Amino acid sequence: MFFNINLLSLMLGFFFANILSTIPAQTGDWNIISGAIIITGNEVLSKFIYKKLKNKPELKSITIFYLINNIKIGIIYGLFVDAFKLGS
């Protein structure tokens, strides 16, 4: 059951990355800015989550943190795939 949910959250992050990187980039000027905003948001969210997990180690068993982490991984993966598509 958890494998399916983790895989779904990875694909959801990949889908979010495609949406967030292509909609502002319609003019061709916002590619770098939208990528920087997505990565900054991702890092701020990571800092918040891992600070909370450091202070309260009993929260590590909650699966919502794993799902959020998988969505973040999917977003980063989606941005890498888009960068390779643009580079070829």
C-alpha cells in the first residue's frame, strides 16, 4: 500500500513541476525565474520540515512527511527532465 502511495506522490510532484515550469514560460522569459522560485520554495519547505523533525523525533513515523518529501523529489526530477528536454 505504501509503495503505491509513494509512487503516486512522486508522479504528482513530477506533474506539478511540469505545470509550474511551463505555464509561466509561455513568453520564454520566465524559465529561469520560475525555476528559481520553485527551488527556493522547495528548500524553504525542506528547512521547515527537517527543523520540525529534529525538534520532535516522534513525528518521523507520520507518513505525511514522507509524502511531502516524495512530492519534493518529484518536483526536482521534473525540473531536471524539462532541462534535458530543452537542452536537446
